[in-house]
Amino acid sequence: MNTTISSNGLPQLPLTTTSAENGAAQATTAAPSAGSPATQASDSVQLTDSARALQQASSAHAPIDTQKVEQIKHALATGTYKVDPHAIASKLVSLEGQIGGKK
């Protein structure tokens, strides 16, 4: 299945229609009205500081510590990888505080 991305960033999925509906749809899409969204070019997006930081972080190509990755793979394969539930819980509480606005 093919999808296309519309000007508003949402995917447009292909619709299944009958041949009679196809003719009507082509007639209505051939000439959009002057006030339709297809003819308006004034759309804009404003990103928050958090969104900008997230965008920069996701586009940055951070180096991967391949030695550490191999150590973790080996520990998982041999069953010696240790999970610290207190450290995980602490990080989750910290993240929840950041999301909720408490720093």
C-alpha cells in the first residue's frame, strides 16, 4: 500500500471508490475553490524550545561506543548482565518530573 504525505504532514491513504464515484471525485478535485486548503500557502509551524532540542538530538549523529555495545551483547549472551532496578526507577522518576515541569 502506498501513502503520500499531504501539505499538513498527515498521511493520505488511498481510498477505494467505485467507477461512478471516481468520475465525481475527479470532477471535484480538478478545480479547487479559492478558499480551499490546497490553494492556501500561508501555513506555518512554530516549534517550542523542547521540540527544537529534540529535533537537534535526533538529527545529530552521536558516536556509538562499539566496545561497550559488544560488552553488553556478551553479558546478555552469557547471562551475566545485571539490571539495577533502583537506578531504573530513579531515572523514571526524574524523567516524569521533567515531563511534568518539575526540575
